[in-house]
Amino acid sequence: MKYTINTTGSISRGIVLLLAGTLAVSSCSKEFLQPDPLSIYLPNETFNTESGLLSAMAICDRHLKGYWATDNNEMLTLGTEYIFSELMVASNTDKRSMMADVANMLTPTSDNSTLQNLDRSNSMWYLWQETYKGISYANTIIKYVDQVETLSEEDKNAYKGRAYFHRAFRYMALVFQYGDVPLVTTIIDGPKQNYRSTKRDAILQLITKDLEFAVQWVPDQKNMNLIGMINKGACRMLLTKCYLALGEYQKAKEQTDILIDQSGYSLMTESFGTFNDGGEAQTWPISRNVIWDMHRPENKLIPTNREVIMGMPNRGADAESFVKMLTMRILYPFVFDSRIQTTDGQQALLNIKRNSGDYNAKYDYMRAFGRGIATFRPTAFQSKGVWSVNGKLDDGDLRHSSKVGNWVRMEDYKVNNKASKDFGKPITLNDPETGKLLCTDSIRRWYDVPHYKFFLDDPVSEANISGSDGSRGATNGSIADWYLYRLAEAYLLRAEAKYYINPADGTIKDDLNAVRQRAKCTELYPGAVTIGDIMNERARELYWEEWRNVELKRVSLCLARSGKPDEWGNVYNLENFDKQSGTDATGGSYWYQRIVHYSLYNKSVIHVNATGLSDINYTMDKKNMYWPIPNVAITSNIKGQLKQNYGYDGYNAATPVWEKWEDAVADEAKAE
């Protein structure tokens, strides 16, 4: 099978037309469960050739990238995954609808207001609607591939396998974000308005079966002409997670054994590829190291990188194909205003243009770190607590090192306002003499950043010396290739599988230590490890790569199913781990326990001297283990009934659901 893409990175005109048709159809209605066969054209005519299937597959691939690279002005879709975890909270304190008081704000009808505020603090509505679109795209390929007479059976199966992956990836997200959801497996000719929810485990069983097929038929990357399409390694990674979720722990371990020992991948342990010296080397010098090199977009998908299992290309200038990843806008602290002051009452950090007489390259934080607005901020646990191992802060860990330039702490900023007597000194949160608070909104303006993950070059803006504030270097972020799966995660998944099989397995620590040794850590795990150690290492290694909320909830299911304890000795019950409510410190799921132990949720009201919010009360309920099924999905399904999740208005335990995926598929067949 041969795929082609032109040298500028543009998708073909046919794909653009198909995408335009999709947007035109989907933008006029929220009835996302209705058929959407990618095109205003007749699908039997559009998809009876390989070129039509190629177009559909390209849209699947582009749509997958959109979860990480969604240009929603003040939002990145993945941020919603992180604020529903122990690693981040919403922090755009000038917005009264900021998703902070989750326990009270999140309702089935909030999709009509709060959940659609893509420019504010969450993308839950996007994650429901767009995920079903992605499923529709994959179903189009699955339905029509057998009609392409020019393809061999091997090639048809490869197409099916890739489409199965796309569908499985999206259902894996849905069942851990929303629980029992409608199962849509085909494209039907007319509207279907009698959907019924399908049990989470039934959907997991279906996508596991599909991924077993995909692993058999989708080729290895080494046997493919281009990167960026689903390969066998990616299918193994997702199949591993499915096996874990279903309690097939030995099968999960076998898949990771193959990835680690038999697939030609290896952890990158030394510097490689092109060295990028950062946005402004005089302001923030980078000492070249393997962690920095590995996370430079220009190095992620090159042949030298033996660690990448699958990545998502996002380069070039074609607006139809490539989307800016606004990491430097959304995820860095909001430092360029008067809310951070010097000890003599001056604004500490100024945005000084390069063509200004006051410009000094030693203090150009705009180009070095970007023009952050802090839509999301990390918790103290993500910034500091998680980096301790064996009771010690690991100073050698390159992933947390300011010394080499990978990590930026607030004290690394120096006052660049010449009018202040503090010019050239590190900024401080408090006046060291009087104790006066010098930052009036520390939620939004005072936190550390994993610079090696979030810094993205923007050559176009970099060349615009006299441009506006947003065009003076990589101030927002840029287009950038991104990882979907790396071998490091396979080590961490293998450790997890071993834990469920036998927590006393002495080799679990070896998988964690392999990842830590690559990061030049001085603290290694000496003996038995907990599930908390494994999840902490995931937090260190896979920040802004993994879907953190989904992974925490998947592990919550695994602990409940396996009966193995968490790091505090809690053992969970499969019958009720996801059917509890309240904001107290006990009970709930493992997901909830991580949140109440490590995040800002359910602690106390925080006073902030900000424009929009004077007080912030971060809350999370045990029932938020699953998000509510959007009311619009329920009300538009006029001939059937979707099951609302536990704890939300409309929940009824007696609502009928499909217990087996075969029954849901058979019901769909009646509408074809």
C-alpha cells in the first residue's frame, strides 16, 4: 500500500473538498450521532476508489492531531483532560465561568453554556462532539473499503486495521470520560433517533477485538513509505491499554514485551538530531541534553529517533493541514503586567520590542518563554512534589532541571524594568524585607513550566522584528510535530501490567528505572514499587502527551478489577468505585483519591485580586469520575433513551443499556 503527500505538506485538493463538506454539514446541527459520511457527495461514488479512502484516512489522521493542536484562541483541548486530574487546574482568573467549582458547575445542561466556552476553561463539549465525528470518519472507511475492487485483501485489511485504531482510540477516551455511551459502528442512510447506551466493558471488548485484527494487518513503520499514519506499534500500544482495562494483564505484558524487545525501538539516551538553542539564548541558555533534543519538534519524527512509536506530523504553511499549537500562549504564566511588582512598586517584567532603544537580549522573556496567559496552570504536586523519589528531590532529573534549561522556575525571571532598583535581580513572590506580597494573582502568574515540552519555534514571527506583541518570536507557540506514543510509555505500561499480576515482582522497578536512567536521575527505585510510583513516573515522563484524565480512570478500573491496593492501601470495589458522590476525603475511585491528595480541589477558598474572580473555590465530586452525558444528546434521541451517569440530574439505574456490543450492532443494522 502506498500513500502520498506533497512536499509542502499540503493534503490533496480532494481531501480539502471532503473536509469542507464535513464542516458544512456538521456546523448546522449538534445531532452528532446522525450519519456524517465525510462528504456532500454520494458515499458509494466517493469511496469506491482508493483515492477516496485515502482522503478519508487523511481526515482521520488530521482529526487525531486536533486533540493536541486545536486553535481555539485561549484554549487547548487537552487542557480539559489535565484539569480533571491531579496535575492541573483552570487558571484564567479573569473569567467568571472558569471551570474551577466543578462539583457544582458540571451538570447535564451545562453543555448549553459552560461546556461550549472553548475560549474559556474547558473543551468537554468539543471532546464529546468531535470524538463522535472521528468515529464517523473511521466508520466510513470500515463500511466502504470492501467495495474498492482494485485493492488486495491484504491492503483492505490494512485500511480496516487503521480505521479500527482510530475508532478504538476515540472510544477508549469516551468510555473513561463518559462511561456508558452510544455505540456507533457504521454509517446509515437516514437519521437514527433510538440509540441506547452500551456498557463500558462491552465497548472495551469490541475495540479489543478490532485492535487484535489491526495488530495482525497494519504494517510496521519500517514497512511504510511515510510517517504519521497508524502503524503496528501504535496498534500494540492501544491494544495493551485495552487488555489492561479488561483485566487481561498477561496479554498486556506480552504486547509490551514485543514493543520493547522485538520491534526495533529503543530509548534515546544521548543527544541527537538538530540542536535548537531556544527562543533567546542570551536570556535563557540551553545546555544540550537528550531530553531537550527528544522534545524538539524537528527531532520527533526523524529516522534517528528510535524511541518514537508513532507521531503526528504538523509542519508546513498550509492552513488546511496544519494547526498552531499554542502551548506558549496557553500554558506559561501571565507575567507581563503590573500584578508582578518589584520591591519599589514598579512593574517587574516588561514586554520590550526588539527595535526599542531599551531592548536588552539578556532579558527578552517574551521570545525565551512566550506571551503566556495561563489558561491552565500546574498544581504544586506537578511542579514540585512529584519530583521527589525515595523522599528526596532528584536534582539530577533532566526533566526537572533549570540548570540545563529544561525547566523554568519563577525565580529564573529577572527584573527587566530599568526604572526599578531591582533591575537584573530575580523576581520574588514576597518582599524579603517587609514580607509584602509582590504578586497579586499567584494562581495565574506564579508557577513553574516544563520548558522542554512547551517551547515551540515560530520562524515566521521570529523574523518579524517590528511586529505587534504577538509577532516577536515564538510568543504563542507554532506548528509542531507531536508524539502519540513513545517507547518510554511501553516500559511504564509493562510495569503496570506486572503490578496487577504480582505487586511483589522485583522487575517492576527495572522498567521505571530504565526511564529514569535515561533522564539521568540520581534517585532510582531500590525495591518494591506502588501503583502510585508508576503513575508518578507517568506524570514526569508523559506530561502533555498522555490523556491524563483518561489514564487515571483506566487505572481506577484496573485497580477495582484486580483488587490490588493503591499507594495508600485502599482497595476498590468494581461494583461501586465509580458510583459514589461527595467531596469529602474518603472513598470514591483511585482517580478521586489522586485528586484530593495532590491537587487544589476540595481544600479551601482562595482569594485572588483579579478582574473576574475575587474568590476561587476549586471543587471536584466523586461523581465527576464520569462527565454527564450532554443533555442535548439525550433530548435529540427522541425515540430512545440514553443513560445519564450516576449523581447527575436524570440518572436512573433502570434505564436499559446494551450489555453486549453485538446487540448494539444488531440494532444499528436495522436502520441501514
